[in-house]
Amino acid sequence: MLASTRRWALLHELREAPEPTLSELISRLERCDLVLVEGFKHEPIAKLEVHRAANGTPTLYPDDARIIALCTDAAPTAALPTFRLDDYAGVAAFIMAGLLSE
């Protein structure tokens, strides 16, 4: 268990059990307005791709139509919103604008 004065989290060992789906994991959360997910790149959810050019791998965009924005240290070439890796305020504003438009 991880605990602090503001929150706690309990880890669960899967042992030989299958990895739970994203949907199963989300169902364990309390009701909330936003869930940020890292990984699960094959899930049919809206995605903000984080890409470092130095890693030498291609972006998942444009092959994944669910990518709605890109955070990268490369020059912007995508036809979608693109942010610098350190533009936390811009990314947060983009996410909030998306939530408020729903």
C-alpha cells in the first residue's frame, strides 16, 4: 500500500491471472470526470501521443485515427494539435477544452 496525507493506493498482484482490460480497471475507480491512461495503445480511446524523436521510432500518428494530439520534441508536421514536450499548460488547456465541449 502507498499512503500519504492526501491519498492512498493499494496494489494488486495478478499472479497467474490474466491482465485486466482497461474497462475492468476503470470500473474499479470512484466516479470521476477524467481518467488519464498510459499504455493501452490498442484500446479504442482518444489518445494524445507523446513522441521523442531521439528514440528513433516513428509516430503512431497518422496510422492510429484515435490520436487527437501530439506532444513531441520534433518539428511539427502533423495535421492535428501539436505541443512541445514541456508545454504542460497547453496540453492541460487542450484536455480541458475537450472535456468542456462534451
